[in-house]
Amino acid sequence: MSEITRDQLMAYADGQLPGDERAAVEAFLAANPDAAADVALLQRQSDAIRTLFEPVGAEAVPARLRPARLAAEMARRRSRNWGWAAAAIVLVGLGLGAGWFARPLLDARPASQVLIANAVNAHAVYVAENRHAVEVGSDDSEHLSSWLSNRLDTTLGMPDLAAEGFTLVGGRLLPGEPDAGGRAAQLMYENATSDRVTIYVTAALPDGAPAYEFASHDGAEAFYWANARITCTVVGTLPEEQMKAVAGSVYRQLTEGDVGAGRPYRG
Amino acid sequence: MNDFLDQLETCVPALRRYARALTRNADLADDLVQDCLERAISRRGLFRPTGPVRAWLFTILLNLHRNALRASRRRGETVDIDTVPELSTPAPQPGHIALAELARAIETLPPEQKEALLLVTLEGIPYAEAAGIIGIPLGTLMSRLGRARAALRALTGSPAEPHLRTVK
């Protein structure tokens, strides 16, 4: 007689054994009452489980579980959702558009910060130069003044810092912020101990509002102001007191003509 | 489409029965079946209409049930007071299995044994199909069924019954 496995007995009890094997199992069970009792127990278990739960299958199915009704409800919900989705897309689009056009309003860096950063950067680049520190030297200060004044579209005098111990080295033209005319002029001064100070001048910002700022930037001191005609940033690495004296002198001389009927610029 | 819905409809009683046996809670079971049907309807495009819709539905139902089980284990389980079986008296006669005792014993089975046992005994689903629904090899299904039934026998206490031996 062939081997009969537990799985075969279970399959027999579950009625899942193919016909040919079934006969073999039946013969085996006839000769083995213990195994027959096991199989009977399995069948009683299954019967009992069916007795417990089978009645549920005969209950009337609640309306909410009718597939046709569910499908209709889902279709309705989906079309509603499309409505919401469309509305959401429109709102997102409006938000993006508004955000795009509001960019300038939301630009976190104020113009003065940009100008100061540019001035400090230009200072750091050119004070380190010896032969090419300036584009036009102080010996041609007439030309320097008229050239830079033309380029900046404003009268630019060369401040005299002799009282503070500084003499003009010269100046150069630099690219600048589009908001402030797109160009900047840099004037460089030097004292007896070769300390250098630069003055970074641009045309006025669009708002032309007066502003005043003293900032420390990458180890350099920057004194910035703006009025209706120009913006100006004085940059140097001098001790604070000396720096304030230089900046104050530059401020007085470059704003002289702006406040009433003072003298015109020197230069 | 309507043919598909009709196919679903013929499976609903079996799904409800299986869900009720799994959850022992009529409302939870019907929620499960509703979720299962909605999922089936929304994914009917993914279902090849030639195959047996029943196995597919049971697979969905089982997955939803397992997800719910995992979620409730995280939340801490709540038990409907009506579903807690009463303490039963011992089986009145050898060989008779007290139903309440059996119901309680099924509750104590590990979920993977319970789902296999109910698919085969309650729903009469062929072994191969049940293995496919659960997503396990046939041999694993057989051993789960064997362990589930041995556990039930131990729990429903039929000491007079001879134990199943390997009879190779």
C-alpha cells in the first residue's frame, strides 16, 4: 500500500482529494480506525465552523453593498472630485501668478544691502592692486571727474580728503545694479601708510529716498547713504574713529550742492 | 461593465460571510466588504475580465483586513462587548464540538492561520486558489491549516480523540 500523508488525509477531509487518491485513502482509513477518527474530527471541525458562520451568507445583503449602487455613487463622487480638482488647479495657478508678479515686493535683500555688498567687493578687489588699482589716475582728475559724471548721468566731484590724510589715487568705472543706472564709479584714496579707502558711487535708486547705513562687512567698514541724486558707499578697513571722519567728510562734500545754494563740487 | 458588477454581486454573500468570520463584528465586516467592492470597482480596468473575480475579491478583502488589523494593533484593540463569547460549558458529549468554545478558539489563532482555515473550511475554496489569495506557496498553506486545526483540537478539548499522527 502506498504512503498516505497527513496532507492527503486533510485534503480527503476537506473533499479536495482527486478521485484516484481518494480510493487509496478510503482503503487506508478502513484499515486504520485511528486515522479514520482523526479525519472525522477534521470534518466535524469544518462542519462546526460552517455552522457558526454560514448563516451570514444567507442574510439579505444591505443596500450599501450592492455593486451597481456603489459604482453609481463612486461615479458621482468622482465627478464632484473633478470639480474640486479643477478649482484647486485654478487656485494654485492664481497663487503662482500672484507670487511671480509679487517677486520684487518679496525680494528679501534691500537695494542698500546689494549696493554695500558690491562696494565692499569692489574695494577688496582693487585695493589689492598696485599698478592697476585705478583706471584713470589722479593726475588727470579733470578728465576723471567729467568722464564718471557723464557715465553716471550726474555731477560727480572728487572729494578732497587731505584733512584726513588721504590723497586721491584715481578712479574707475564698474558695472552696477540695473536699479541704480547699471554703472558704478569707484574712487580710491590712499594715506601715507598706504591704507586705502574707496568710494563707490551710483546714480540714485528709483525711489530716490534718503537713507543712511553704517555696516561692517567681511572685515571692512562701509558707510552708505542715498539721496535723490546718488548713492554712495565709503569702504575701508581703518579704525572706526578714522573711518567715521573720512565718511563724514565725503558725505559733506558730495551732498554740498544738494542742500541749498552751497558751492558746486570741487574737482 | 454591468457584467462585471453582476460578477461582483454574486460574490458579496461569500465576502460578507468571510469578513464576519474574520472580524466577528457585523458592522466592521460590512465596512470591509464595502471597501473591498469600491476598490474592485475603481480598479476594474486593472483586472482582466476573463479570470476568476472571486479570488481577486478575496485577495483585496484580505489585504484590507490585514491593514485594519495592523492599524488596530497600533491603536490598541477595541472589542465589541457583544462579540465576547460567553463562558461555555464543556462539550456535553465526546466528539461534539461546542460552538461557542470553537468560536473562542478560532479567535485565539494567529491571524495567518485563521485566514487560511476560514478560506478553506468556511468558503470551501480549493487549496491552490486559497494559497494564491493569501499569497503563499501551497505547502505553506497546508502547514498553516494543519497547525490551525491542531490548535483548535487542543483548545476545544477532545482528549478522548486520537491525535493525528504522521502515517507514512
